[in-house]
Amino acid sequence: MILGLCRYIPPLRPLGGAIWVINMLRKRFSDAIKEAMKSKEAARLSTLRLISAAIKDRDIAARSEDNTEGVSDDEILSVLAKMIKQRQDSAKAYEEAGRLELAESERDEIKVITEFMPRQLNAEESEAAIAAAVAEVGAETIRDMGKVMAVLKGKYAGQMDFGKVGPALKAALS
């Protein structure tokens, strides 16, 4: 064998130097899209594709900030929470306008999106989480509310409705 004719072939790497990272949620979305395609569920497939597009948009925004790995599962959960909130607002507006069929389609999309969200904490669990976060931070006044909210968002992203947590936290700190 002539050694001069052999050449080094580097291992395969993704384009652009990105690292291949498959988040659990991304895998679940991919599997759900495939399943919806196989079972010919058009409405579900459409919603799943909207979710996928929103995540890809967030990935592109993260890439411009020198984040080659894409967005994390926590950021994906925040995207899903935002999508749910948008659809709730749309459904309410459609009901007020008398467009019940459009409101129902928005609620169907909410059902699909919530399949990928973690279980929501009930009222007692939320109160316990608020009390634990207040104790952890050592919060005494409303001025410490931002610190407590940061702890709660870090630990319970996607599990709490922070619109409801704010007033409960104010009551606990006053």
C-alpha cells in the first residue's frame, strides 16, 4: 500500500459549526408531526407545524446572538406559553364577535399545544412554591418581588401562570 495516496477524511460535522443537540421537546414535536401525518389529522398537523415554525424562528434569533445550539427546552416552553396566551385572547375576541367556529378552532389549537406543556401547579402547590421562593430569597417587601419572580420563573417555567402569581405574591409580601 502506498501511503502517499491515502488522505485524511475529517469526521462529519454539521454545517456552520453548529452542535447537534436534540432537545426532548423537539423530539416529541417531530414524533407528533410524523404521527399526525400518518393518521391524516390535518388540524393537529397544522398546529404542530405552527409550533415548529415558532421554535425555528426563536432558533434563528438565538443564532444571531452567537448561540449555535439553538434554544433550550425552557425557552421552548416560554414559546408554547406565549402561543397559548395568544390563542386564548383570539378565542375570546372571536366569541365577542360571534364567530364561534373560529373560537372553537383556537381552543382546539390550545389543546394540541398544552399536550407539550408540563403539568400546571394547582392553587395549593402554587402557594407553597411562592412561600418557598420568598423564604429562599429572604423577601420582606414588595421591592423584593422581582427577585422572587426570577426564582419562580427559573424553577417553575411553564408550570405556573405568572399573571396569577403576581397578585398572590403581592399579597404575600404586603
